[in-house]
Amino acid sequence: MNVLRRLPLLFVLLSAAGSSHAAGIRIGVVAPQDGNFATLGAEITAGANFEIQAQKDTATVVDEPCTEDGGRAAAEALIAAKAQIAIGFLCTETLEGALPRLKDAGIPAITVSVRSRILMEDALKNGLPLFRLAPMDSAEAAMAISTILKDWAGEPMALIDDGTIHGRELVGAIRNALEEKGLKPVFTDTYRPGQEQQIALVRRLKKAGATRVFVGGDRSDVAVIARDAKNENIPLTLMGGDAMRAADQPVPLLEGVQAIALPDYASLPAAQSTAQAMRAGGIEPDGYILPAAAAAQVASQAAESAKADSNKPIADKLVGAAFQTAIGSITFGQNHELTENVYRRLEWRGNAFAPVTTPSN
């Protein structure tokens, strides 16, 4: 991520935050301004402010220290600024502190990051105005299950994980769903991560007859497994999860290795005009920049719709409508979640992941 490249324009955007316009929507942007998450906060702030200025809306940038007390303070700042809707929200703790006050003030919150299932369940139970632009925490497994059922059902398949909480839970969810459909893997195992070689593992996969392997582990481990399988002349189709979106080192990933992962938003057709405009202004549209811009577009469109409809609550306008954004069409269901699973089946080609257009043979 080229933070230095985008800083000059970011300073301009920050200086404009809170400025007044004759018309437009007052949008709060809640993101860390310093500390360990400052870089991510800069992405959210830059993306949101870029689009807010383009829409001639008004931005109020509020610091997010990622604590419940900080969330309550953020809510009070948004209320004082007369924000009509707020976006950003990198941390669960912020939302836990902010949402009750935002509910009282009628200010919906759109998070671009938080995936907690429990938080959303509590929000719906208590009528808290939380909407999630990020995928829910079960979406990764759901897309993996759908893909395996569609394209691997007739193949001898293995499920392996690295023993971490995420790896175990991801593979466990996949295994349970497949077994409910009558599909049993020919091999399951927890491997030791971070090893320089995984020859013994790939030989055991061969002995079990596996030709398709889902790996709940880091990209570096998948790269080692792929390399050792190739060197041992063991044909394996490997697929990992969203952890595959990491640096291609120390072992380069081989062509054809797959991942269930979030797409590179800047490569999407819907993003091209916005990405081009951002780059012209010195902002590289990576990380949270385009999702934050999309959140600003959703916020503006929903608020304008509410204003046109006798000032109906903005939260009501967020449900069921199709919002056109820099990352494509976005719709929130009655559960305040995205109606479309944003995870994709991707394949490593050259130096980047690209969509898989045809099933592997």
C-alpha cells in the first residue's frame, strides 16, 4: 500500500471535512486517525472523503480509538455535528459503544470492516441501526461450500487446516456442510504451519487418493504445499481462503492455485472510473479506499431518497434498495446484511488473482 503517495490529497480531504455546503448530506466518517490502525483509518477517510466531495456532501471525520468509551464519544461527536448517517467503523468495540446513542439520534451506521455475527444479532434484536458493507463472518465458508459442491462433488477431496482458530473453524464449517450433503473427504488433517517443506503431507494426500485439497491456512503454507506437490509429481488442485490475499513470499505461489477471497475491487468494471479519478488525484485505490467510497455513495443515495420521501427515516431507505456504487450494485436485506456474497473463486495467474471462468478439470 503506497500511503505516502496518497497523503497530500488526504490532507486536503481532511481539511475539507466538516465544511458546509448549501445542499447535500451530512455524513460522518468514523475511522482511526492515529495508533496501530492509522493506516487503515487513512484508507477509510481518503476513500469516503473523495466520494463525499464528489457528491458535494459534507463530511465530519471522527477519530475511532477502537474502545467502547471511544464509540460513545464518537456517537456524541456525530450528533453534535448533526450527521445524518455515519460510515467507516473499523472496530467492533466502537460500534458496541456508539450504536445505542446513534439509535436514539436516528443515525444509521454502515461498517466497512466489522464482521461479527453476534454484534449484528444483538443490533437486530435491539433495533440498533447497523448495516454491514463488509461480508458477515460466515460468508467465506458459504462461498467455499457452494464452490466445492458445484465443482468438486465428484472428485476425491481433502480438507486440511493449520490448527489456528480461523483455519479450524473455516474447515470445520465446510466439512459439516459437505457431510450433510453426503460428501465425505478422503483425507482430513491438521498440518504444522510455517514449515520450509511439506513433502510428507503431500505424499499422504497422494496415498489417500486426493486430487482436490481445500486448505484452511496461510498463503505461505499453501505455496509450500503447491511447490512440493509439483516437485513430487503429485497432481493436486489447491484452494485456500481469504488468507491467500497476502504477500507472495517467501515461496512464490504457483499458477492455478485457487482462493475463496474478496476480489481486488480496483479491478472490477464498476470501479474503473472512480479508480482512475483517484489515481489522477494521487490516491491508489487499495485496501478500504473503494469500499469506503462505496459506503459514502450508499449513504448519500439513501439520505437523498429519505429526504424526497417526506423525510422518512434513512435506515428504512437502506433496506431493499439497490445502490449503484464504485464496487457495483449493493443491496441490504432485512437482516441489514449484503444480499450478495462478495467472496469470489479466484485463481493465481502471473502475479495476481483473477476470477475463475471455468471449472477446473
